[in-house]
Amino acid sequence: MKSKLRKPLIIINNFLQLWRVLGLAVCLIIIFGALWVWINSPRHVAAAKPTTKSSSSLVDSSIKIQYETIQPNGTGENYFVNYRLKRDQFRQETKSMISELLDSTVEKTKIQAQEQWLALSSKIEKEDEIENLLKIKGFKDLVTDVCPDNVTVIVYSSGLTPNEISLIQEVVVRVTKVSLDKIMISTKQ
């Protein structure tokens, strides 16, 4: 009696591809886990009251969403909060568009969407890793933008010492493997 051999869904040719597939799997698990928690959590958000005059409430027939825009207070701290909020919003919009393409019946479109999803996941992972490592090293706040050709790091500081610049460069090179001339470091106070 012969058993039928099945083709694997994903063929993994090398370790880089394995890491990409594992990264995608972890991202999907996190997204579905967060969605499950959100769906099963009590709806306290609808009863919340606005905290400032700049708060707004968008009303749908069944869901109430509140958001608050943080106003500048003379320091750069809110710059970093607003940057992260806008970055997360952009990431979610991008993921939403890519996820629609992942269900495409056109194989070329599906493959391109998978590549874009993996690239976005890699970008997010690198940005988060750089930010976390530099915060551990003592920087109060910062944001990073990892692009294919360069990396931008914006640090909450009035100025950086040569040792701090060297430390930032070391972490960025270790995480992204870009050359020093492709790293742009700025300060925001």
C-alpha cells in the first residue's frame, strides 16, 4: 500500500528564509492574540470621558473609539509620542493593504505581498531592537527609521557627546549591518 506524498506548503531553502517565515509566524500570532484579547475584553473604552479639550470621539453604530492628540508643551517629549503614534498608524494601514494582497489569486501578486510583509516585519523588528537597546544604554527617548539604504535615529537630547554618537552607531551597525556613512543621527529637545 503506497502512501500519498503531500507537497509542503512552504519550502525553506536556507536559514534566512527560515527566520523570515518564523518572524512572519510570530507577527501573525501576536496580531491574532491582540485581536483575541481586544474582542474578549470588557468595553470600558466606550464609557471613558475625554481628558482634555483636544480629545474627540468617533461614533459608529456599535463601536465607540476615543483618541487624544497630544499637544506640544514646550519640550520634545511629545514629539516622540506623536511620532510613534503616527508610525504605528502607518504600519497598521500598510499591513491592512498587504494582507488584502496576500489573499490574491494571482500568484505573482501574492509573492510580492509576502515579500513586502516580510520586509515590513524586518523593518519593525530592527527599529524596535535599536530603540530598546539604546534606551537600555541610558538614552531617555528616541525613535528610529530603518530604510533599505540608510538609518535615521532621532534622540531626545540637547546634544550628544562623541561617546554617545559612537554608542548609537555601534548599536545601529550591529542590528542593521549598514555602514557608518548611512547612519544619520539627530537630536530633538
